[in-house]
Amino acid sequence: MTTERGGAGYADQAKIKAFMGAFKAELKEGSRVTIQYDPEKKSTTALVGSSSASVAGVDLMKAVWSIWLGKIEQPKLGDQLIGRLK
């Protein structure tokens, strides 16, 4: 998982593998993917069809969010949103 914020990217291969476990089937047009963060449990969950994977840790959530928030015209917005979850 490469992110803008991590330089070389997010490197916890065990968490990446666990998270990607939700992506078992090929994604086809019309497939639904839901990624959500539970601040109480501090875990990120991916729901892909009938498959799901939950991974603990704010670090993974930040890496996943940086995929979308890393290259925006307001680069501090991502940090501000994430900072509210601490």
C-alpha cells in the first residue's frame, strides 16, 4: 500500500495482507466496497460483497485514508480530519 504521507509507503505487511483478505473475488462493474473506521475499536473494516476484514490500528486507517486524501488541493485537510479521531 503506497501512500503519499509515508514516503516509501505503509509497510506493515501483516496488516495489509489481513485488510486485503476482504478482496477475495474479482471486483466487477457494480461491485460495492465499503471501508469504514470504528474509532471506539480503533479498527478499519473492508466490506466487499459477502467478504469482510477488520484490522486494528489507527496506522492502517491513516494509510487507507491517505490514498484518497493524500493528493488534494488542501493537503492539511486529511490531517485535520484524522486528528479529530484521536
